[in-house]
Amino acid sequence: MTSDDKAPIAMSIDQIKAEAADVAGQMKGAGAGPLPRDLRERFIHVRTALLQRGIHDPVLIRFDSATVPQASAIEVAEQLSAVAASL
């Protein structure tokens, strides 16, 4: 979430876990094509919240990287599920 939404930027671990699990499930359901814009933005918010907590996962970073081969949405969804389960 951004300050433009008038919502707190920081998320609790429980909020991150729930949002990550939900986003991962929706990403898996979206298939191999491009993600809808709102789902892409939700993923980026979750990834940002994880990074703010010091949780850095190279697969999640490769989702939209310009310097290394990008991970597919399915790969990212699988890894996001694993990260959510470990929180």
C-alpha cells in the first residue's frame, strides 16, 4: 500500500502472510500469460513489504528484473507460496 491510498505502508507479518498466500493463489490461477495490472501491483506491494522486513528472495526479484532472466509468473507464485508458508 502506498501513502497515496491513505493506508499504512508497513504491514504486519500476519498481513504479509495472508496477502502473499492470496496473491500467489491468484497468480497460479492467472496462467502463463501476462498478469492483470491489479494483480501485478498487489504482488509488487507484497514483495516490497517482504523486502522492508529484510526478506529477500531472488526468484521474487526476478519477476520484473531487467538485468537477469525473468522468472515466470508461475515460478514466482510457487516461490511466494513457499515464502508465505515460512512466515
